[in-house]
Amino acid sequence: MRKIRLLLPLLAILLAESAMASNPIPLERDEYDAARDALIDLDRSRRRSADLEFNEAERAADRVLQAMKSEWLSLPTWQYPPAHRFHEVREAYDASPLLNVMELLPKGAMLHVHPSATGSFDLLLEATYDPHVYIYQGPDSLWQPTGSMRWADTSPGPQWARAVDLRAAADDADAFDREVLESITLGLEDYDNGDVWTHFENNFSRMWNLASEPTIWRRHMINTCRELAEQHVQLVEFHTWIGAGRNADGSVRKPKEVVQFWLEVRDSIRVDHPDFDIKLVGAITRWNDADTVRDYLHLVVDLKQQYPDLIVGYDLVSEEDKAATNYDYIEPILAAHRYADSLGVELRPCIHSGESNRLDNENLYDAILLNAKRIGHGYGMWRHPELMDRALKQDIAIEICPISNQALGYVVDLRNHPAVEYLARGIPIVLSPDDPGMMRYRWVYDWVAATSAWDLSLADIKQMILDSYEYSGYNDQDRAAAVDAWELEWYRWVSWLAGQE
């Protein structure tokens, strides 16, 4: 059906071009209006949502949604909230009637998010009240900026002080706590204050050794996943390290223990939210050498073979414009694919590519050639018509993270986000938050921003959610069951929204 629908606009274009050759301008008003309507219909038919058929309740709910958007859409740019950095205009988001609507929206699958940066950071702040938590007071270094935290039985060194002692010595304990939170999250104070990516990566460096302490990590992840389930997220696919790790006491966590941990977290959430699910995309930073990446990707293949319904694929993370490229790792990547083929394991990347404003960023070429299942961000793809065509032909979805892209400086006015072009071309996109906890917000704000800035219809929203299932790591049977469960929630939400008319 999809291929047939894509052929119809092509046929219409050929007929229109033929007509234009003999009569460039329809000179009679009725002919002009007919040609104009046909052109608009032809253009809109390319959207993936064009195939959806709505019932009366959905049509009524869409009318309510469009009316709610009108308040913002009538504003000039200087007053329009999505035209400004989120942290500068958050109060306007909070006052929008769209916020409550999107809070209750059954959001389907969240496919691009990093677990340590997802949920509320309140638990990490609370952990600093433990007398075993130390804060580094020495000068900045590459992997240990000032303010780095860790749990330890004894002091890690002379430049470390207990958090409880620093708090006790502070003039204002509440102000001290605010400074701790600001040191591990991204906010307004980080804008226009040097490279925002440096602040962002320093956040991870400061919090990671604390957050990865097993007891703290377990509480943080259970709380994070519970928050997601309460935000009407049915599936979350975490892009995360699934290799061996080191505990605070020096012992080593084996990869199977890491996997088992995530299964236990999932099961604990299912007690209250039986449809909730977790899947993992094995991520590794672009700062590693090729041998380390090769070994890790082979591990991902092994885990995919053992846990086919849990492990989705692999990813390369970190700032693309500073760290190694996809092509820098092409030998270990191809070796991993050969290894997967030898085991009969399907290995498809879900890989960060095109999170850049640079014209010379080439990561998207490799993501396309590697037949990615999904492309993380894909922000720069709008510069490459051939790659957009190939993404459409190869059925590759783009993981779009609007507020993250805005916070990290790729776009300011979200009306100019390239997702608008991807939507118009029919390229499948899935909305994601990337690092919402670290950026001090919840996923709902991405939905408010996208709905307004991209002038989404209810059909567009529904299609994006359906695509979040289509391009997830679900097998066919589990996907069908998940969509069935989601549809029950969707029609309840639609009926509620339609009742606001």
C-alpha cells in the first residue's frame, strides 16, 4: 500500500508537468483553483500520516488540538515560545493548555534516550547526604572536572572532600544543593558561557562515578523508569553501555549481570504498569580506540544472540564534531557485522549521525550504507537530498530530539528544525528526548514544542507514535500486542480530548 501511494504523486507530477508544458498558467479562476487544490493535495499526500483514517472522535479531538495551538501560532516570533531556547521560556510552556493534553497523551515508545540522563536528578542530590560521597575540589582535568562526585569507603585523595562536610561549611545549605544540581545538569546558566557541549559533557563526568554506584544506580533507574511509565511511555530503548563495569568497591560487573539488572528493573515497574518494557541499544563513546570498539561490538552481537528480545543494536555516542567519525571505526563495525552474519544474528545500528551543523560531517553516509534501523538525530540530513531519498527507500527512521537540538545549539527557532522537511517528504520520524533529566525537563515538553512548531495534526502525532512501535526492537508478535494495548489508551485519550470541544 505504501509503495502504491508513493507512485500516485509521481504519476500526478508527470501529468502536471505535461499540462504545464502546453499551458503554463491556468488563466481561468476555476481552473486555477482546481490546479491549486490538486497541488496542495499532492504535496500533503507525501506525509506518512496521509493514509490514516480517523473516526469522528479523532476528528473532533483534532479540532480541539488545532484550536489549542492557535494561541501560540498567532504570536510574532519574538513572543513565540518554540522560537526561543527552552530554558528561557519554560514558564510559557507551563502556561500552555497543550501541556496538560500532552501529559496525558499515550506516547508509545521512547527510542532515543540515555538512562543516566533521563529521570529526575533529585535522587543523586539526595545521595550526597551519604557520608561516603566525596566531591573533587581540585583543578579541572579532561575526565575529572572540578565538582566530580563519587561514592567511596575512604577519601579518594587530598583534593576530595565529603559532601556532607562541604554542605555543613556552606553559608547556605540550600544554595549549596542548587550548585550541586547545576553542576550535573544543563540550564540557562550554561548558555552564552563558553562551549555548551563542554558544559554538557562535564555534567556526565561529574555525576557518573556517583550515579554508577550499584545501590544508587538501581534506585535512580527504578525511579527513572517509574517516572516514564507514569508519563504514559510504554517502551523505552536505552542507548547505554552494556559491557563490563566496575563497582565502587573495585569488583567487576559482568555484561550478563548488567543485562540481568535491566530485566529486574523492568519487572519491578511491571508490578504497577504491566505493559511497560525496556530494550537496550549497546552504546560506546567515540573517544575509544578502534580495538576497544571492535571488542565491544562483538560483545553486543553475543548479547544480541543470547537476549534477542532485549538487545536492539549498537550506537556510537559523544559530540560528532570533536570525536571520531563513523568511518574512523568502519573496520571494527564491518568486522562486527561479519561476525553477526556468521552467527545468524541481525545486527542493525541505531547510530548517532548528523547531530551537527557542519557541512563536512559525513557520518550520515555511513549510517545509510550500514542500513541503520534508526538514525540518532539525523539533524544534518536536510543538506543531502540523496540521503533523504535513501532513508525513505531503505525504510530508516530518524530519531528527532527537538529540545536537545535546541539546548546544544543546533537550532534556535524550532519552526526551522529539519524535522519539518522529513515530515513533508514522508521520512519516518520518531520523537525522543535524548537527555531530559540532565536538561531539567520531562519528555512532554518535546511533544508540546513539536506539535506547535511543526504545526502537527492529530494524524501526524498518531503516525509518529505508531512509527515508534514500527521501528522499535519489538518482534512482530510483541509489537502487535503492544500496539493493541496502546490503542485502548489512545481512544480513551481521544474521547477525553474530544469532550473538550
